[in-house]
Amino acid sequence: MRQIQNRWFKSYIFIALTFILACTSLSEDEISPVQIEENLIINLRWFSGSFDQSEEEMRTGLAWGLSSLGAMLPTGSLNDAITDLDNNVFTLDLSQVGFTPEAQEALQVVVTRLKNSPAYITNNYTELGRLLALTLNSTYHYYKIVGMPETLNEFLNLYRFEGKQIRVINSAVSSVQRLLEVAEAESFEEIAFLATEGSGSFQDGTFETVEFEVNDFLPNGQSRFALYDKNGRLKAAADPGITFAGKPVKCLWCHEIDIQPFFSINPVLEGEGFLSQEEFLDLRDVRLLFLAEHRANLSSDIDFEKRQDHSLMEHIYLDFFEPSAERLAEEWGISLERVRDLLQDQETHIQSEFSFPDLYDRVEVDKIGPYMTVEVPENARDLSDNEPDFF
């Protein structure tokens, strides 16, 4: 009888501690440097998935994900930050890859939320894709981690915008006209661009601002993007009614390597007081030289010469957001037949970029999975109704 009581008491203590862990979240004011370091250590599980990624490809994709969030990643630091466990699970110490103190504080909030979830408490890990989904693919979290100014005026005050503008009337990204402005720059640190999306047209003088997109660069050589509404406040994604720009992560998808290219025929309305297409491209090319020189002088786990490596980062989060039944069986530790039975009422789709068939939507399957976990945005790159904001 005493043994039964002891077992009951131990079970009660375990359940109580689990409840406390699941319901406790530190505010930013309560975070000390020691707590930040401890809470930036997280166990992650990765899946080869539809892309059949190797471990080396996963590590390269992870490096690009961390770098896109601002990690300096000194050469060899990623290997030092990873401790291999087993069954595709590894420990990642985010305090060891060169994030600023401010970025670490923001990351700590996300990491704590993940580690306090019932799924993490049960499994002692979360999916690598979920970590990227709640940092890189969650716009408000991305803004905090990369230190994006909260207002457009704060951003503009960082640079010298002195009226070097070009009118784009035929954009491959926007369905409306846009005004691009180039900041004065004599070094890498001064590179910045401002795009004003508008309704109406330049030709008849009815152009009116709808929203703004900005682009500058992080010290590690990666692009930093943000979207501001017409009042100059940060917003989660571009208005899909006027542009295909989506979230900042979608800008990264197109512009990890190149900046401000033109894809359309006759894209520019030239005229007095505005840059011609040739003048704009000359200014851009000077800035590309600044960028290339800066990147060449970095000692980093990122090799910018390997121009397609960034796609390995995208493979990680796309496979997470659009899982196959086979991946879910592996995630949930149940048979493929059982997964298909559980998901029989869920619609499948074909992946738009790579044409993988019979995929599910992450936000829907998370509702059916065996563990309660942290909800991610419904869209990886575009406007989401459920955009997370832990801040």
C-alpha cells in the first residue's frame, strides 16, 4: 500500500511540475544574462522529408537560417554550438553563434515558449522547422531578432535619403506602381533602399502611398527587410491586393544574393528629377561591390559564393509547413495507415514551387497531432491571419 502511495505521490509531483512548466513564461524584464544563456539551449529534431535532405544539407540550411536572423556565425561556431544526440535529434546552443545581446533576448522568448509546450516537455525536443517557423517565418519575431526600427522615420534616420528616386511602372513584384529610392552610400554600412507602393499612377499625377518596403544589411552581410504601413508602423506582410512581396522572409527568398534587379520589360518611367534605369543600376552596382567586398572579408560558416545554399534553409521550413503523411508518421511515431486515417477529412495539395503531391497544411495537422504544441503562422511567406507575436 505504501508503495502505491509513493508512486501516486511521485506521479502527482511530476504532473504538477509539468503543469507549472507549461504555464510559466518569463517576461523580458525578468531575464538575466545567465537565464538567457541557459534558455538558448534547445533540443531540435530534423526530418529529411520530401527534399530527402542529408545531415550536411540540414546543417547548411540551419546556418543560413541563423545567418538570416543576424547570427555572425564565426567559422566553426555552428559545429561548436551543436551537440549530437540520436534519432536525428541534436542540441543547439544559440548563444554560441554570434547573435547580439538584443537578439538573444528576443530569441529567449521564443525558445522559452517552445520549451514550455506540452510537446517539448513530452518529447524533450521540438522540430527544427518549428524553430524556423517561429523566428524567420514569423514576421514580428523576425523584426525583434534583427532589431528592425519600429517606425519608418526611425529607419530613415539611420541613412541619408536625399531624393535619388526611380519610378517603377512595370514591376515583376508589384501589381501597382512604386517609387524606389537609394540612400547615399560610401560604404557597406550605408546601403539602404526604400520602396513606396502606391495606388493611382505617376503619369496622371494620382500616385498615392499605400505602404513602404525597406531593405538594408546586417553586419553579417545578410539582407534585412521590413514592411511599414502608410502611417509608418511595422506590419506583418505586404498587402496582397497590390503586391506579391509577402513577408520579409519572402523578400529574402528572392534577394539573399542579389539586390534590386529588374525583371520586367520597360519597367521605368523616366523624367526630369528622377533617375533613369541606367543611373539606378549604376548606383546599385556600386553598392553590390561594397556588399561583395564586405562578404569576402567575413570569416563565417556562410559561403556567399555558393549562391544556391540558401535554398537548403527554405527546404527545411517548406517541408515543415507542408508535410507529407510519411513525414507526419515519423513525427508522431505512428503508422502511415494511422496517419492517413486521422487525416482522412483533411484536404491535400501539390506544393507550388517543387510540385510534391499529397501534402498537408501544418496549422491543420497540428490540431490533430498527439501533442499540444506552439502554433505557427498559416503561411510561410505570405500574409497569415494568425501571425504570432510573443512580444
